[in-house]
Amino acid sequence: MNETFLIIGGGQSGSQAVDSLRREGFDGRLVLVGEEQELPYQRPPLSKKYLAGEMSDDRLPFRHRAFYEEHRVDLRLGTRVLRLDCAARVAELDGGERIRYDRALLALGAAPRRLACPGAQLPGVHVLRSAADAAAIRARFSPDARVVIVGGGYIGLETAATCRHLGLSATVLEMADRVMNRVVAPAVSAYFERAHRAHGVRIDCGARVAAIEGRDRVERVICADGSRHDADIVIVGIGATPVVDLALASGLAVEDGILVDERCRTSDPSVFAAGDCTNHPSPHYGRRLRLESVDNAFEQAKVAASNMVGKDVIHDRVPWFWSDQYQHKLLIVGLSAGHDRVVVRGEPDSGAFSVLYLRDRELIVLESVDDSKDYMAARKLIASRARIDPARAQDRHRELKDCLA
């Protein structure tokens, strides 16, 4: 019997699922439906080299069209799936076509949060999630452009670094009391704040945007404290929400993402989901997680593909994240919820240091700044639930693997 597997979504998970399914030996009909017209492409460069104009369009896709032709993938780009009839296993497309499937994978990603304030719809106010978003922002860049970035997370700070690399004025408005407040320790926040200020970025923390003003396009950003920031371009980077509309329309279970089990299967056994759109159980952490992570999207897609072809594979990956800002690389492995101690390893002023989060001496997270050696060691230590001696760990002359309790 010639089965049909349907992949819905053209991001990291969708592209990886195509490759994994063929590697797993699936020889049936493989259909990939994506809302964007472009071939599935990388998103991390959008706030960096692609935004700066240093990466051409043809380098952005994961794979070129020949790959999909060689692997007999029926590409339906610029197309949206409106609903899955899970009982009949039929997908309804926006053009009226209906595709019968045996297994489906939802790789829908996440959508950027938008400002909800007066003037948020003015021309010149952008989010940065797609190649089209990056191209639209880049088209507005000029030597004297004043860029105001709302949000001091990864996207906001990476974008600020790119703006300064291009010689543009950049101001970051962050509502919390420090940048990257939700994801890194205070020492790491302070390090990157100093780096950005040294490059000429203005950072205002505790700043809540109240309105955006302008006649025909954005001219300034007004904060709740009355401060005013002149702007030619506003870039909003305040997080993202999982895309779940299709899952809801199809009757699948949703709760802060599409609910999947440890095999990436949704509440319908013939439908799987992977990536930023999912809420999945983590055997390692003993709770459910929703992650916005390239690595998680990649790994879940591989697990989903294996289970779609009848194997029995569990997703139990310790997550990791990264951010490139100027010449600095931030690497994070693990999740910090429930920690009871924080250890700073090395001196931030030295230019390379790490922060360890412990729970009853078990290493559960490491944040490294310009120190890939600590990061690589931590991946193994966290996965094995290693316990760390805090006093030893503070000594950077010791290898991290030699700091066990």
C-alpha cells in the first residue's frame, strides 16, 4: 500500500522531517505544505547576517529545490491548510483541494507577539520572524536611520548588534529590570548590557511602551514614564506564541501549544507535531515544556519521523540555546526552574565565564559566555544528572568535569 505522509509547515521541523522520513525508509508519497512562498529556510540568520545584507537569498534555504525533487517531495508552497478532518484523514487546503493522508505532522512554529498600543499599526513598525520581515526592515535602513527596538531578549539584542554593525542608531526598550531577564542570570545580563553600551546602543530597562506616534509612518515611541524616543524604524521583539489555529480547527488538544506525548503524537494517533508549536513532556525534567529552540525543533522532527514509520522513539533531549551578539557567543544548556544555587565560574570582566545553576548540587543549567569548553562539558554532565561541588566549580583552572561533588 502506498501511504501518504503530510508535513504542514516549512520551518526547521518540516524540513528536517522530510529528510528524516526518507532516511527512515519511508518510500510513499510525501507532501510538504508551507504558507510562505520560499523553500524552507533558516531563521537564526534573519536577525544577523541576513538582516545586515551579508547573506544572500540563495544561502538561506536549508536545502535547494533539487533536494526535494530528488527525494520526491510534493511541495505546496504559498498554501495554507485550513482544517484536518481527523476521522477521514483528509486535509482541506485554502485553494479547495483535499489531500488524503495516512500520517500528518504539524510543524507550524510560533508567531511573533505584537504591540497592543495606539500607533502599533503605523508603517515602519515591524516584527522579525520571516525572511520577508527581514527584507522589509533592511529596505528601510539608511545611514541616518534611528532604530528603536522594543524588547531586550535574544531577537532584540541581536538586532541591535546588527544595527550598530551597520552604523545605525539603536535604542533598546526593555520592560523588565534587565535584558534577557527570563533566560539568563544577572551577571550575564550585565555583561551583555555593557557590551551593547560599549558599541553605542542605548538601553532603557523598566520601559513600557505606551504609544507610537507619527503622521504617515512611525516618528517616535512614547513610554509610560513620558520619555520619548525618535524613531524611523521600530522593531518589536517581545516573544512569540505557538501557532495552534489549525490544531484547534481540527479538534486536537491544545494548551499553551499543541499537546503531544513523548513520541510527538497529538491527541489524534495519526497526527504528530514538532517544534515551537508543541507543548511536550520532558522525562528528564518531569514536566511539560514549550520551547522556542532550533535544536528542539530539529530533534522533535527526527523523533516524530521515526514514530510515523512505526518505530518507538522517545524525545528526551536536554535543550540548548545560543545567541551571537557582536563577537560574543552565549551558549545555554538546560532549564533553570527549581534551582537553589547559582555559581559564577570565572570573572565576567575577563571576557569568558560561565554561570552554573544547581539544585541540591545537581547541575541543571549552564550559561557560558565565550567558553564553548564549559558548555560541551555541561551537556554531558546535565544529561547524566551530575552533582557539582560549588567551591571547586568556581575555580576556572579546574576542568568542569573535575568539579564533581
